[in-house]
Amino acid sequence: MALRIIFMGTPEFSVPTLTALADAGHTIVAAYSQPPRPGGRRGLELQKSPVHQAAERLGVPVFTPLNFKAEDDRAAFRALNADVAVVVAYGLLLPEAILAGTRLGCYNGHASLLPRWRGAAPIQRAIMAGDRETGMMVMKMARGLDAGPVALTQRVVIGPDMTGGELHDVLMQAGGTLMAEAMARLEVGDLPLTPQGDEGVLYAAKIDKGETRVDFARPAAEVHNHIRALSPLPGAWFELALAGKPERIKVLGSRLATGSGQPGTVLASDGLVVACGDGAVSLTRLQKAGGKPLDVADFLRGTPVAPGTVIV
């Protein structure tokens, strides 16, 4: 017998899981998502989230409470009479009333190897730290941030030049497959739960705008990890003097290079090799404000950068 599932998610990352559960034959009785936000070309139109749009395409009713403080919202959740809630990047901390609001509880798809990188930005933090491996996990939600027992795990290798966007897409697809397996096993009472250990706990804080600027005084490996972790969003950046004024340049790709010099100094314009505190990086994909992302050769054709130029 199929499960009656409440799905809770907001961004594109969540959509493959919603689709996988529907394709597996479960009944999605409702979807919960963050409320529509201003967007569009001028930022004036309210935009429904990717999960909201996907649920509507499936004919699933959508609820968008600001939070679950109101008893009416909690009662409406319970009244759905669901077997289980599945949560993937919903964007709200769920109160105990919601965690206990279905017959079998709430299960979360989380993009890390817990207990490492609990929290909001596990994909970016794993790359920034130079991790060589991460994964998707299905865990049963409990009180505390991403602290519940783990049911299933799928490990994913992080390549040396892999960007946050590329890893996001791999984990997004893995998450859908893994959650479908978890729900199939939960349905027949064969889903094991293993408590997380107390050692190795790390928290993946939300990316702050103040940490997106590239610091070329850091070792090249850290600069490279910083750039690729934040690509494509929110994007790492530096400033380059153009026509006598500093202009912000977003850097979306890099690789380690050979060379040394004063941090921030362009060592070679062919490939845009820049000295770091230790070693150098080659900036491979860049974007000017208001422009489109360009490979370095195309960027340099329109914006020549001579060796010896200092970027900060």
C-alpha cells in the first residue's frame, strides 16, 4: 500500500525528491513551501517557489505558512492524516507539533555526511573545507538541528575542480532516488535508524555576503576551494580597476596553477594566473556586473588584463 506523504521543500534542489515520490506511486496529500517572494525582471512580481510550481503541476494542494506558530496551521497539518512527512530544504525549523504530526514522523533529505555539516549550507562548506567526499542522507527528524538518527546514506566524491553548482546537481538527483528507497522500506517496516555520533559535529553556517570576496592572501588551495564552492551562486568576486574605477568581477571557475608573487598580482594574462599567499590560481570563468559568464579567453578579449596588474 502506498504511503500518504506530506512533502515540505522550497528550492529546485527539493523537486527531484517530490517527483520521485510521486513516480513511486505514493499519494502526496499536500506540499508545504515557502511563500511566494518578489522576483521577476524588476523584482516586483511574486514568484512561486520551484516546489510550489512542481506540486501544482502534479495536482497537489500547496500550503505556504510563514511559520507554524498558529494553532490553525498545526491543526491543518494534522488534519491531512498523513503517514509521514518528507522534508528537503524547506527553510523552516519545524516545531515538535509538526515533527509528531504524522503517523510515522518526519524524514529529512540532507546533503552531507552527518554529523559533519549540519545546517544551512552543507554543499558550499564541504567544498570550502577541501572535503573530498560528501553525500546524501535520509534521517528521521528530531529536536535539534539535523541531529536525528540516520536511515540511509549515499556517498558522493567531490572532484578537485568540482563547483558548488555541479555538486548541488549530483546530490539533488541522488536525494530523490535515496528518499524513494527510504519510503519504500518504511512502508514495509524495514527502514533502519542509526543514531548520529557525538564526534565530528560541524555546522554549515549560511553563506554571508561578507565572506564572498576572494582573499588572494590565502593559500592557493583555499582560494580555489572558496571560488568553486560559491559558483555559481552567490559567486566569489574581486575588484579590478577599469577606466580608473574599481569594478566588481565575479569569478565562477578556477584551477590551481604554478607561480608565486605578491598576492593578487596577475602573473600571466594567458589564463589569468594570479598569485596567492602560497602558490597561484588560474581564473577560468568570469562575469562582469550586468554581463554574462565568459570563459577566460573571451573575457580577456573584451577586458585585457596585463601581467603585473594587482586585483583585490
